[in-house]
Amino acid sequence: MKTAFIYTNAYLDYDYGPTHPLRIGRLKLTYELMKAYGLLNLPSVQLIPTHKAEEEELAVFHSQEYLNILRQASEGFLVGDAYRYGLGLGDNPIFPGLYQWSLLVAGATLQAVEFVAEGKGKIAFNMAGGLHHAMRSKASGFCYINDPVIGIMKLLRHGKRVAYIDIDAHHGDGVQKAFYETNQVLTISLHETGYTLFPGTGFEYEIGEGEGEGYSVNLPFPPYTDDEVYLWAFEEVVPELIHAFQPDVVVTQLGVDTFYDDPLTNLHLSMWGYEKVLKRIKELAPQWVALGGGGYNISNVARAWTLAWAVMNEVELEEQLPESYLKEAVKMGIEDKELRGSLNTPSDSQNREIKVEMERVVRTIKETTLPKIKG
């Protein structure tokens, strides 16, 4: 089984700014941990250098007007109404080279898609990708170009049937909107409820429209949801949906901001729960294009995506982090010495109420969406 990992150190040429929570350096840290574990030297692994996408490849989804604005902003020229396009705000700063950064991210996703679609292997991972909030003509939620949408659209042109599973703590609103009226893509998003977290969408009654009715599925979790409830809801819904839809390829957004110690979100998953979800996805996916996503505790990002890559390659890792990685991590103020860490997450007195709420959500999905899905 061949797998592909798409990466370049050129990502580090770009920076959202010193106070922005999305730190591009997390990608290099993850790469170094994978390398320390020997995961990039496996006989089955192809390490592919990232190439930038061409602008016409972005234009299959994004408007030309928006792309022009992004390019101008990236070069330091800013028109007065840039805010209309989501630029210059706290979440979506204008920084030198932001357009080139976006071309790299989208290019890596397209390379992952090509690897799988052309039959070179069954799994490809672009951890820089998964920027799922960007809209056709607007930046949103740290995302300028929606690489999952662009990648899925390329898979559709290859004649592939695509299911998209998003496990970021934030709802995958940009991807949902792009495919809300089609039955060619099944979108499944598991996230913290929009009542308490950006972008304020992704409720269970958002099920698609027209031909797409039933093909948008949302599991909004209350704050403090732990592994037990999350895994139960996943098992109740996702396998049945995948079996009903029968995709050729599963595209995933593997955001790691669902953990109990992420600074921006309120879910209470552990590394152990995350690993179980990854293993189930691997069992369900005939082919797998994996993308990164959110994650604002950089130690969690490095450990979780290293664990993800190990799952993709069916490798069991030592719990003790490699000494070569620890030396670099300490320089960044990281003290974690174990890959998965503790199984115990902070308890919450509302666990019973959370389970009751998710039982209601699961029941609603089974009644309103599952009967509409055809393979």
C-alpha cells in the first residue's frame, strides 16, 4: 500500500503575525516529529515536495474578482473595500505573500488528490490543508482559499464519488455551502455547536437543498463533550452514512482543536479518542485524501497528526516521544514527553445532559437524512 505525504519548508516563509493563533511553524514541528519516529522513511511512503497551484485551478471555485483582491493584498496593494472580502480583520490578516501561501496549500491538496485519483496509492496527507471556512468570494476563519472544495471538485472531474468527513471543532461551513445542492458529495461535519463557537452554523437541521437534500449531515456537540459521547455519536451515524453512500474516495479534514486543552474551543476529547476516530475512518475509506485543519496547541498538533500518519501507514508508535524531537520541542516551550498523554480529560457535571442532547441529534439525523441517501 503506497501512501503520500506532501510537504515543503517553504510554508515557513509565511506568517499570519505574532499574535495570531494559527502558527504555521506547527507544520515544521509535526514534520520533525514524524521524521524522528521514522515515519517518512517507510518503504511504502512517498514524500512529495509541495508545488503551488495555478490560479485557474483556484478559479474552479473562487471568483476571479476575489482572486484579484487576494493577489493585490498579498503584494501590499489594498483596495478600500477589502473588508467586503473578509480581509484585514483579526481572523484574516493581510500579510506579505498570503496569496502565495494559499497557492502552496491548495497545490498540496491537488497533489494529494492526483496521487489517489490516478491510482498511485490509496492514502495521501496534506497537513497544511483543510482550510474549510473560505467562501467563493470571501476569506473566513483563518482561511483564504478553500482547498477541500477545490480538491473535491477535482475528484468529481475524475469521476469519483466523494464523501467528506470533517472532525475539526469548527463547522466546515465553506465545504457544506459549496455542495449544499448536490447529491454527488456527501458532507459530514462533527463539531462544537454553533451556539457556542464560530462560525455559528452546522445544526442538525441543515441537511441540504434540492438534489442535495439529505447529503449534508451535521453533528453539533455541546461544550465539554468527551471521548465517550463523541465516539458513540460517530459510530451511530458515520459508518451507516458511508455504507449507504458508497464513496470511491473519502476526504477528511482532521482538525485537532477538539482536545480539552485547545485554547480556542470547548470540547474535551483526548488523543486516545482522536486515534480511535482515525482508525475507524481508515476502515471506512476505500481511498483517503487527508487534510489538516485547526489546532492551536502546537504540541497537540504535532502529536495528533504524527499519530494520524502512523494510523494511515499501520504503524504502532512508542509512547515516549523521541529524544531528538524533545530537544527541539523544549526550545519552543513544549513540555509533553508522551505521544498520547493521559486518557483522563477534565470531567463535567453535565455529561448526562450532553448524552441526552446527542441522542436527540442522532435520532434526528437517522430520521431526516439517512433515508434520502442513495449509493
